Amino acid sequence: MSDAPVLVDTRGAVRLITLNRPAALNSFTGAMHALLMPALEAAAADASVRAVVITGAGRGFCAGQDLTDAAMVTEGGGAPDVGAVIERHYRPLALRMRSMPVPVIAAVNGVAAGAGANFALLADFVLAARSASFIQAFSKIGLVPDCGGTWLLPRLVGRARALGLAMSGDKLPAEEAERFGLIWRCVDDAALMDTAFALAERLAAMPAKALAETRRALDLSAGLPLEDALRLEADTQRELGRGHDFAEGVSAFLGKRPPVFTDR
Ligand code: T3D
């Protein structure tokens, strides 16, 4: 196996991206970011890719920012510009994850901490192994949740639980994360990747453009009054209604045959 910090594999219509620094629990370095964004961009640009699965090598999913990475160490030993690291890496990463033209599944195989937890939570589906856990580790090092954490957490679990998780920095086991509604599903460790691929293949056969527009509408709706959300629904349906996939979906239904969706 390659020792590149990000591995990319293609299985039919599913693109598999593996964070690959297992000795440091796949924590993010500049070198890893330099491969991760292009891997997501390439999946987004490739029309043959209809779903993405992201996982981690070894016993962890991702422990967030590598706290020993060069970006965190200044030459004179002064304070690093943490904001610059966020602007350079985590903001574009979060926006990319949330605007992928195909569904993204995080297969969380072990601990997901700090930006690693929120990177996973940006996915459309978060499947976690029963032994996995989620830690908003930021408060323990004097930071606030980043990589979209302040936006995601209250939307996913409500203010009380969001604040509790973010302020305490406590480890949330996968089963509890499922009960909280933080993630889609917790599965037995041995079943994680098969479950992720089965879901990815199912999603790959669905209308990708409608799925991406569903994500966009839900994300936007949180900040909209009902009237504007209804307008957004109408505008989105108008556009989708002109597309191939809508015609194909209706025709396949009426013809009692499986649809073949192609819009992206
Ligand atoms: O620039 C910026 O900082 C802005 C961006 C911030 C985004 C962030 O993500 S801030 C949050 C950063 N992450 C953390 O604070 C988490 C730190 N890690 C931990 O708290 C623990 O490692 C875990 C709870 C995640 C797992 O604990 P455990 O006991 O299962 O494993 P471990 O022994 O702590 O870690 C295993 C190895 O991975 C260990 O290395 P060693 O001793 O075997 O050589 C450990 O140092 C390394 N490792 C784990 N997390 C990080 C890391 N190395 C560098 N950076 C890490 N974040």
C-alpha cells in the first residue's frame, strides 16, 4: 500500500478516499490537505463518479489538525496564525464537502476529533463503527469548533447538546452519536465498509443532481423564512423539472422499469 497521506481508489461509480497517516490517527497536515482537496475536486469533476466514500486507515478516522505540523510552528517560536490555517485549508474543505455534486458518505472507522470530527459531520451520511467516537477536542486546546462545527452542531443536535459537546470536549461514543442524531447510523465494526459501499452504490443509482439540490435546499432553509424557503423549493423544482432525470424518473415509473439517471 502507498504511504501517501491520502489514497484514492475507484470501485465502479464509487470513489473511495482514505486518509492515510495511521500512526498519527490521520491528523491533517499540509501535505494531506494538498492531496485531499484535489481528490475531492477530481471526484466532483468526474462524471463517472456518482458517490464518494471517505474513511481513515488504521484505528482512527482523523484526529483533526496535526498539532506538530509546520503550519502550527512559527520560526521565531511565536504564536501561529491559526486563522490563516483555517482560511487556507478548513474553510475551502468545508465548502467543498457541502457542495459536492454527488452524495458523500463518511465511514468513520475510529476516533474522529477536532476538525476530523467536523470533516466527517460535513458528509451527507455519517456511518460509524461501533468502536468509533466523536470528540469536539477544540476546547481542550483553547479553540472553538472549526471546519464548520459551530454551524453544524446546533443544526444536527440542538443548542444544548451542541454546547455540551463543544464546551466539555467529551468523547461521544458512536452509539450515543446515533441516538443524539449527530450521525446517520452506527454499525458493527466488521460491517462498516460493506455498509458504506452498499449505501454508496444505492445512492450512485439515484438522481445525483436532485440529491445535491436537496442538500443545498436543506442547508439554505435553516436561514430562510418559510416564504423564501417555499420560493427556493419552487425555483429548484422548476430547474430539476426541466432536466433529463425528472423525465427519466417519471418515464421509468410509468414504464415499470428501473430508471437510468445521468444529470449531475
Ligand atoms: O491550525 C489549527 O490548529 C487550526 C485548526 C484546528 C483544527 C483542529 O482540529 S484543533 C484539534 C486538534 N486535535 C486534537 O486536539 C486531538 C488530539 N488528539 C487526541 O486528543 C487523542 O489523540 C485522541 C483522543 C484523538 C485519541 O487518543 P488515543 O489515546 O486513542 O491515541 P493517542 O495515543 O493520543 O494518539 C496516537 C498517536 O497519534 C500519538 O502519537 P505517538 O505518541 O504514538 O507517537 C499522538 O500523538 C498522535 N496524535 C493524535 N492526535 C494528534 C496526533 N499527533 C498530532 N496531532 C494530533 N491532532
